[in-house]
Amino acid sequence: QFATRRSPMSDGRFFVDVPEDVVSSADVPFVVVCGWFGAKDSNVRKYTDELVKMGCATLRTTLPGALVFSPYSGGREKYAFALLTAVRAARQERGLMGPLYLMFMSNGGCWLHATLSGTGMLSREFADLDLAVSRGGGLIFDSSPAFMTVTSGAKVVTLGMSPVPRAVVTGGYYLAAACMVLGTIVTTGGLDALPVRKFWKDVREAPGRREMYLYSDSDPLTDSDKVAELVRERRREVDGCDITEVRWAKSRHCTHLIDKRDEYLAAWRTFLQGARRSGVD
């Protein structure tokens, strides 16, 4: 059992939890958790509850499915801007000016990371939050980023469906993907502007931070070899990267908290303690 104050933001997209005994502190880590595609808030809250137990303030959100799969970036950019606005407001309102951590779960969450990277929004309009990430905070990737293909996208959309609906939705997905590819070629003369390609480019070229990657070889949606390749590349080529990597042989997609609970929480604690704050134990 633990005491916490829960307070949804005014529009209901962002939910803030703060340990009950925290009134105002510059030392309390603030962790933003971006849930996976289709996640119920009650499931994402299981992660923020664990963080609150560790003494962290949290904000959680889940990018709507329509924006995850939209061929247009405008909706994701607006959502990312609203998210950072909510984070800033929550921190200022409660006097929580400590280190800031951004956690992205699967690509449903990691689209927000790619959007922040591709637009430069964090370092431009939200330089105060960028500084809070750079000075003692960091980024956490759970089952992400996933290298996307048409096949992997179809798997995500049809996850949990029975055979007949799965076949219908898969067919429609492939048709929509083909139209998107054709439209991109016609309008741009190539494929670089495809959302899936731009996603991976923005992830690869994101500014260097303290980063932690939590992933598994048995994950059917996130290719572990691609994540490992990305980690090696960022360590080698991106200035400012300080990377922690936890790779399990067997653990389910976005279920490491359950499948590898002790190791998962230990990895969190170690990473959060990198800020050297007494509020994390």
C-alpha cells in the first residue's frame, strides 16, 4: 500500500500521480509514461503506480490509435505539444523541478519520441524540459523502438482477433499500405517520406541522452536484433549517449514488468538513481 494523489488534467488525456508526502521538491524525479497502442489506462497505471512507490511523480498518457497509424504527422505533433505543455504545467503547479524522464512503451509510445526528435520541439519550445532531461533525467524504452514493416504493422492491428476478422482486417491493412506507398512515390518521387521510414530515421538521429532499452529476443513485435543494432550505432556515432541495455531471452511484448518483475524494477531503480536523488529507493 502507498499513498498517492491522483489528478487528471483538464482534457482527460493526461493523468498525474504524485506521492502523498511530496509537497514541493526539486529533487523528486518526474517520469512521463507513454503507453502502447491500444493500452487501457488501468494497465499503464500499473507502471506509474510502481514508480510512485519508488518516490517518483508521474504523468501517463496513451497516443490514440488513429494517430499512431495516421499517414499524416500533424496529429502526432499536436498531441506531443499538448503532452509537453501538460508536463510543464504539472511540474510548475507542484514545484516539481527535478530530473525528467520520458518512457516510451512499444511504438504506440515511441511515435511521440520520434515526433519530438523529428520536429526538435523539445529543445525549441520546451527548452526547460529539455534541460531537465539532460541534467539527471533520461529516456526509457520498453519494447521499443520497433523496426516497422507492413507485416509487423498488420500483426499489431490484428493482435487478439479471431481468424476471420483477422483475415479481413489484414487484407484492408495491406490495401491501405499499398495506397500509402503509391501516394508517397507520386507526391515525393521516393519512399523516404513514408511514415515508417521517417520514424526510424528520427529515432536513429535523436539527440544523445541517458537512455535505457528494455527488450526481449522472444518479442514477436519488436525485433531485438534491430534494437541491438540501433543501440550499437547510437553508442558509436551519437554524442552524449549514455546507454543502459537490458536484453532478455524470453519475455513478452510490453509485459516485462510481469515476466521479469524483479529484474525490471531493479533496472528502473538503477537508472533512476543515476540522478542521485534521495527520493528514489
